Amino acid sequence: MTKDAVKIGDREIGPGRPPYVVAEMSGNHNGDIGRAIALIDAAKASGADAVKLQTYTADTITLDVDGPGFRVEGGLWDGRRLYDLYVEAHTPWAWHEALFRHARDIGIQIFSSPFDFTAVDLLESLDAPAYKIASFELVDIPLIRRCAATGKPLVMSTGLATEEEIGDAVAAAKDAGASGLILLHCTSAYPAPMSSMNLVTLPHLAAKFDVLAGLSDHTMGTAASVAAVALGACFIEKHFCLSRAEGGVDSAFSLEPDELARLVADCRAAAEALGEIRYGPTPAEISSRDHRRSLYIAEDLAAGEVLTAQNVRSVRPGFGMAPKHLDAVLGKRASRAAPKETPLAWDLIAD
């Protein structure tokens, strides 16, 4: 396994390549397979590299009870019973084959977050190209090992996790045979406030665990993702929906299709702008050199006339001597007559 590049399908992810943008469908299909297919189409039209599902049922992710801890307190889903929330949000397993087929037919990559071993079995039967471990499942070491044992690339979100917990997950993934590993910095709040993002963690995450790093972005808007790319993120995951106004379990912090398209464009532009360490004019700047300041004759000069601050000035354009020579030429005499607007050159200065 190398941290230099991870391959999902035929797309290499890593330094020097455009950021890999994943459109997370989650439960924003609202229980309608036609809407799920429309979301895949929208992800493709936006320019996203992949669309991602979540593969679970209410019974594989929680228990059908109402005891302590099984009801959400606070936040976007306050008061909801976990079981009922997951019944509403899950993507039926019977849809998976059709969704995978449709994505492949239109030319966009598709994979999923499994939440138990049976979900991995289903996704393996569909030849999923990669697996995603959600933040809340990062502590489920047996699930990580099961996904890694497929030999597919593994993407893991790190919301809530301590360095020790991340280290345990990384070791499990590597030891079990994942063909590549990407860690996603994440704030598990819905939506996540900008002040909680701590994006400077990204390069530290990559260096500490010797992996590629990206961002699972639950903020509103696109700014955090673009900033993450500037800090080296090679993978961006963002929830999306067809319309926030139409609702959906995650729609409140999801992008609409036009916003997703802007995210893709802005993240790729940010990556392109990073470039390389370089000083001096770039090819795009060559013509601008002519507009820098330089020394010019500011008044008509007679041969032998003394050069002064009145008749020699630093002005635009840039065809004369560099302004750093001004002190050296003041007090010298002109070697010949020169009209105003003449760029100053050494041969205009008498020995």
C-alpha cells in the first residue's frame, strides 16, 4: 500500500491529481427509487467523480427499542427514535443493484458505506470498487477488518475520534489488506459550524498516519471544502439533495445540484492554483513585465546635462534601467541628448 496514490475504479487519487469529489446521497432519496436515480444523474451532471450510498437497515444498525440512548437528544433530529430515523433514511437493499447499474451506465463511480458484515456481502456481490467507514463506525474494528479483507481501497472518516482510535483503525485496515487508505478529517455535527472545522489538522493527519487525507464536509456551503483542498485534501465528500425545500433526512446540510457543481469546479480550481514552489515570472506573467517601473528621462536632456531627480524618474513602463540604480545615476552627466520619454540605459550616462 502506498500513500502516494489510491485508485478507485480507473481514477487515481492523490497529490498532483484533481481532488476526488464524492456526492453523498444518504437518505435524501426520501424513500423513492426514482429520486435516487435522479440524484445519481445530478451527481454526474455536476462533475462529481462518484456518488455514495449508505448500506444498512434499521435492524442492522440499531435495536427496535425506546430505552435510554435510543432516542436522539438535541440537534437536527431531536426527539426521533433511532430505529424510526433509520427506517426513514435507509436505502433499501433491493434498490442497490439497479442503482449500481444506473451509475455505471451513465459513467459515474458508485460505492457505499456498509454498516455490518451482511452489507459488505451485498456490496461485494455488486463489485463495489471501494468501501467507506463512517465516523461513528471508526471504532468498529471488526467491520474495518472485514472491509479491508476484500482488498479494496478503504476511506475512513475520523469525526469524534481520538488519535489513539484513529491509529487503531489504521492499523486494522493495513493489517487486514486494504489496497489503499484515505482518512477524512470530519466534524460530526449536522450542520457543522465553521469554527469547529480545524482544517489545519489535515496535513497533520496525513503525516502522522502516513496516508492520504481528505475532508468529509458537513458545513453549509462550499468554503470549507475549497480551503481543505488548499491544505492538501485529495478527497472531498459532501452530502447533496435535489432540493432542500423538498426536505429529506439530511437535506438541511446538503448541497443542491448547482451548488455541488460549483463545489466541484472550485475544488478543482483550488487544486490547480496550488501549482509548485516557484519564483520569477510564470508564462502567464511574461507580458506584464513590460508594465513594471523603470527609470525614464522625464525632461528633454542636452548632452552633458547632469541627471537629477527632476529629469530622471521611476515610472511605468519597464523598458528602462531598474529603479534600484537611481541613486547611482543621479549626479552623472548625459552622454548625449535624449528627449523626454527615453528609457534610461547605461549608454546614456557619461563615464
